[in-house]
Amino acid sequence: ILAEGDAILLNIYHVIEVNPAKWPKVNAAGGKAFADFMVARETQEVIKTFGTDKFGSPLFFPDAGKKVEDMGK
């Protein structure tokens, strides 16, 4: 039985920039811009509050810059 807050329910999303030296056709500038956007303070604040109005609590936890043991908190 799984319960709310159980670590097994944690579904972490990542943003990873592709190495342009290995994949020369990649849009490295676009990838960096997207990664920078996702970890920006403003975006993390939107993630922190997303779903609160409709569901009463956020649907996601902003984890950019956190240690693994602190994720989901």
C-alpha cells in the first residue's frame, strides 16, 4: 500500500543539456536557454504553486539546486 508522501511515489523530472561536441547538429543555444529557464527562480516559483488554485495543493515540487535527499520536500 502506498501513502501520500511515500518516497516511491516521487517522480523526478530532469533537464539535461546535450553535448554539442558529441552531437554537432543539436541546438545547443536553445537547449541552454531552456535549461536556464527551467531552473530560474521565477520558473521554480511557478512550479511550486502550479495546481494550488484548482486542487488545493501544488502538483509539483521545485527541486532545482537541491540535494537528492531533499528532493520532493
